[in-house]
Amino acid sequence: MMTISGLSAGYDSIDVLHAVDVTARAGELTVILGANGSGKSTLFRAISGVIRPAAGSVVFDGQDVSRASTAAIVKKGLAHCPEGRHLFPRMSVEKNLNLGAYVGRRNKARTQELLERTYELFPILKDKGKQNAGSLSGGQQQMVAIGRALMSDPKMLILDEPSMGLAPLVTQQVFDAIVGINREGIGVVLAEQNARSALQIASFGYVLAEGRVVLSGPAAELADDSAVQSAYLGV
């Protein structure tokens, strides 16, 4: 579904990523591990067209999208749920969600189907649909952010630190929802510092350090790797 080859990217002519290679297969859950500053968010911004790669390529669903606009990438079926949620706090939950369907210009019937699917995944949001998004708890706001990305009807969803700042119980609810999304056949690429939970639900993983891939392999093998256990699992 997505192949990233030799990707270098950064800001103000300074590369943060250095020749990164990542493959995410259709319908699978791939995890990207790494400490703060390792380049996870920069990788996702380069994938989704928020920043332009300095070198390398991103091929999604058979097409090179390295120089495509963010809107074009969303239309092709790749949605990005960024770190920090970035909701419109004075707009209602439902309006925030419906913004996710805007780029695809879905008809009203399909938009309503996508909205109902989101409410099935996060039932609490249906009860709070008319409330301003800024009035919700952090966990509920994260659900809105994920739901907004799903409203674009993606083939693949990239999630940047969805558990950041959440209580353990809410984190588990978010991870359960991510598993549910993946079971629907939507590929997921997940950047996480909560390595233990992420590796439990992923099929394959990569470890970034200083903008380079330093380890990769099946999630179960990474969980057993002594370097990963020491750096990320507290073993």
C-alpha cells in the first residue's frame, strides 16, 4: 500500500530524516517507535504533503505522491491524524467531524454513513455531537481527531502519538478503537511512545533514532529485542 524509499526531509534546509525506508502493507498495522526528536512527526508530515521531501519518494497505492498536495493525497485515500489533535474548539463535534469529508466532496448520504460509522466506533461522541469540541476531555478530543480523519474514507490512516497525555483507561479505549479500524481493512501506521501497547497490536515495526531507521522487523521480534526492551519497554 505504501513504500517510502530514501526519504530525507526537514525544515529550513536542515534535514531531520536521512534516507528513511519504510513499507506499510495494505490492511496491516505498522508501528513507528522513537524518542522525542527522532523524526516521527516529520516523517508523517512528509508522507501527507505538509512538508516536501528533500530527496526520496513516497509511493501510495501504486502512485508517487512525493510532490502531491495534501488535498490530493487525502483524495487518494491517505489520511493523517496529527499529534496534538488540532481541532476547532469553538465548533461543534459534528462540524469538526464533517470537515474530514470536505476534500472528498462526498454526497450527503455517504457523509452521513461515514458519520454514523464514526459514532459506532466512538459512541460517546454521538451524545456530544452538538457540544463545542473545546469543551471535551482530552481523550474525547482525540476521538474526534481520529474520527475526523476517518471521515475522509481512507484506505490508510497515519496516527501521530494518539495516546499522548491520556490516562491509561482512555489510552486503552483509543487503542481498542485503532484495532477496530484496522479490522475494517484500513491500513494503519502508528507513531507511538507507548511502545508496549503499540507492539501488542502491530504486525510490523520500525525504530527511528536521529532521523534514521535503526531497527525493523515483525512486532513480536521487536518486543523481544534487548535494545528495544531497554530503550522503550523499561526492561
